[in-house]
Amino acid sequence: MRRLCALWVGGCLAVLLLVGCGDQNPSMVEVSGTVKVNGKLVEQGIIKFVPLDGKSRSAGSAIKDGQYTTKVPVGTMKVAINVPRPTGAKRKVSPTGPEIQVTEESLPAKYSSEEETELRLEVTTRMEKDFDLKKD
């Protein structure tokens, strides 16, 4: 009987450990959506979620064809969106390397700078959040 009880307790502990070992973190939730500038989908860029209180980690994702999906910590986030545009100039990464296109940020700091962004998002549960930014 003791052996059966020990096996049962051991089995319950193993199940609890396996449940706890999943990569689901209750303080991280999926946020997805679209990003537009002046009504047009952003072809490619980066979206970053930075905790307003500085206590949790930052998160981010690539934006491709206007779409993004990432896991974000629960809490109030500053949102910075970067959309590079080519300058027309090229430069070499190394003396023998190929030339690459030089880019610059196309959005104003009120959207693109982690320090100056005006964009905020209260993350509580899995959510969809679309951004339609207005640029002069």
C-alpha cells in the first residue's frame, strides 16, 4: 500500500512539473495587428513594446506586409515603430564586402523613438492592436 501511495504521489508531482515546464508564461501575452502609415500598410519595419515602468522586459517583432505578432509582457507599454526608407546612398560594410543600401527612419520621433514615442498600449490579455499613423 505504501508503495502504491508513493507511486501515486510521485506521478502527481511529475504531472505538476510537466505542466509547469510549458513555455506558457502567464505574464506574457500575444499581441498582433496591422501597421499603416497614412492608410497604407507598412511593407517592412519593426515594432517594439517597452515597459513604461521599466520593470519587465521589452518585446518586439518585425512588421512584414503590414502585419506583426509577438509576445508582450502584461502592463502598460510604450510602443515604438520604425519604418526605414532608402536614402539612395550606398556604403560598404567592410573594405572587401558588398555595398549595402543606406536607410533612414521615415517616421517622426513621436512614433519611432523609444524615449519620445506618444504611443501607449495597456496589455492585459491576448489582443489585436492596429496602428494607423498619420505622417505629414
